[in-house]
Amino acid sequence: MKFIAEINVMPQKALLDPQGKTVNNLMHNMGYKSVKNLRMGKHIRFEIEAVSEKDAKAKVENTCNKVLANPVMEEYEYTLKKA
């Protein structure tokens, strides 16, 4: 079966986010004063083959933990749907 995984990777809340802070400051300088606490992350989408949804979830979590996110500095969440 084919599944589509969509993953959002973000810096952990307790850590500084220099890229987010830079973009937040830029937006304030451009007049977007209502923007607060901007944080930058990654959005990743891919197809994955698996025998079941449970197997697909295990593969996605393994990929996130080993390749897509640094568990020391980042957290992730994902959605999975049949292709």
C-alpha cells in the first residue's frame, strides 16, 4: 500500500530559534507589528510503501528520528494518509 506522510519539524520550545527571531524582526521592520513569537521549521512530504498503516507509521517515525529531525534539538509531528 502507498501512503503519503507529511511531517512538520520544529525547534524545541525550550531552545532559541535564531532563524525565527531574524524573520520576526524583519517582519516588525516591514510594519507587521502584530506578528509575535515566530518560529521557523521544516515541512516535509513524501510517499512511502508499507504493508499496513501501522507499518507505515513505524517507518515514518524511524525516518524522522534518524534522518529528518534531530531529537536533541527538534520535535516533529506528522500525518499519514493513503495515497
